[in-house]
Amino acid sequence: MASRNHDKWDANYHQLKDYISLHHQLPDKKKQEDRGLLNWWKYNKRLAKQGKLDTTRMLLLQQLSDMREVSMVRIMPDTPRPETSAQSEPAAPLD
């Protein structure tokens, strides 16, 4: 039987997944009603960077990240992407 924390984690995951599917982005930090999901996301990303999150949950969070990226490509498919150049000219000094 799953623990209460496990059930709560799964519920938050599914809520955020539904939110991203609908809005194609993470919740806005300025909107009070969705701020809890954003905080949950940031907390779990921090745990993942610290190596404190199990592999399964890390993969699930990565799937959410991938959903955001795919959604943005679908919304703006013809948006030019900035080119990165290793040999860009240095800016002229301001005198």
C-alpha cells in the first residue's frame, strides 16, 4: 500500500501535468490559485539537483519538462531561434 506522501506526490504530479497540457506552461507565480503547483515543481527540481529524488520521480519530472518544450514548439513552430556563435564580435568599449 502506498504511503500518504506518495499519494500526495502523485496527485500533485497529475495536477501539474493537466495544467501543462491545458496551458502549455508552468503556473504563473503571480496567480495565487496555482502557486502551490509551481512551488511543488521548484521544490522537486531542487531535490533532483541535490540527488535526493528517486529515479522514477526524476523521470516523471523530466516528462513534464518535455511536455512544456513540445507544447511551445507546437504553439510557435515558425519562431526563429537565436543563433549561438562561438565567434561573436566583442562589443565596442564605451568611452
